[in-house]
Amino acid sequence: YYLLNRILFPFFMAWLTVLVLHPVVTKGVLFTKISRPTVTAIILILILLFFGAGVFFAVKRLYDELVGFLSYLDLNGDELINGAGNSLGAVLRHLGIKNTGDLSEILSATVKSAITSLSSKMTVGIGTFASKVPGFFFSGLIYIMATYYIAADYDGFERRMLSLLPMPAARRLGNVKGKFLKSAGKYVRAYLIILVITFVELFAAFLILRIKYAMLLAAVIALLDILPAIGVGTVLVPWAIWSAVTGNIKTGISLGVVFIIV
């Protein structure tokens, strides 16, 4: 585990990246008539620039929204919980259920405990992540260098790796690699398309509806959508019903429409 996780992981990820970049680099060499190492360097630099800029702005916005959300909970937590308890009590009384005071108090205590636990875990998680940034940077540097050197001489790298194996095993490995890449590539591509489309739809809808923490909510719900047996309805449907029941009918109907669209 230590060997794979701490030492070989950047090289393994570099190899997977090269498997994706190999066709692009090959076409670039044929199109530009430039040497493979030069084309590899240009493509890798462009990808790092665009990907790095995208990740930077996305992480910055998510971080700002997360900090703002935690601050909002800290300042308005009691008011939100009391309002939710009163709304739940009103709904239960409307349904003919009496003695809702104890239930509201239990709900308030449970939600307060959950918010306190979530806030503390997020704070600890952010601190832990910050402490690991130097390690991530070092691993990222190794990953970039390994990606370049493997991609610049991909055919030679593959031949040297296969030469370490007996001929029958190398032949079988080549067949398995081809089938695995074909299946895994389609699988990953399909899930990424679903994830991106869902995120864009949700993010755009939340911006239109002027919902706070639009990117954070869209990212969380989009990630839940690709999990087995969990979809956007797990969040949007209860949210829409709750909004309508508590008097925010416009938001409830809008979230219902968003759910249908997604």
C-alpha cells in the first residue's frame, strides 16, 4: 500500500494520462511535422494552463461559498432551526397531529448537533488538506515530469515494459489493455458527460433563481447524481416540497421544473 500510494501513484497516474494523450500527440506530430517531444511539451503545457486556471477559479469559488455558508450557519443557525421547527409543527397540526412541541424540540436539538458536528469536521478537514498541500505539490511535479517523459517516447516505453514479461504474458497483457481501455474509456466518458451536463444545468438554474452558494450546491448534487440509487431528486424533490409547504411557492415550483429538466 505504501509503495503504490506514496511512491508509484504519480507514475501510475502519468501512465493513465499518457494513454489518453497518446492519440492526440500522434495526430499533432502528423499534422505539424514537429518532433514528438516538442509536440508533447506544447500539448502538456496548454492542458496544464487551461486545467490549472479552471481548477483555481473553481476551487476559489467553492472555498468562498463554503466559508460563507459556514459563517451563515453560525450566525443564523438558531433562527433557521426554530423556523424549520415551527413550520414542521404547523404542517403536523394541519394534518391533525397534536402535541408537536416535543417533536419540534427534538428536531431542533438534532439539527443543532448535526450542524455543530459538520462545522467542526469541515474546519478540521480544511486544516488537514492545507497541511498536505506541499506533498500534493511535490507529487504533482513528479506526475507532470513523468507524463512528459512517457508521452515523449511512448512506443519505446511500452516496448521496454513489455520486454520485461515473457512473450505469452506480454501478448495477453496487450489484449487485456486494449479491451480494458475501450470499456473503461466509454464508462468514464459517459459518467463525465452526465456529471458535467447535470452540474451546468443546476448551476445555471441556481444562478437564475438567485439561490445562495449556487456552485457549491450544484457540485454536491451533481456528484450525488452519479452515485447508485441516488439522483438529483433525492435533494431537489424534498427541497421543492419543503419550500412550497413553508410558503415559498415560487421557489418550490421552480425547483420542481429544474428537477424535470435535469
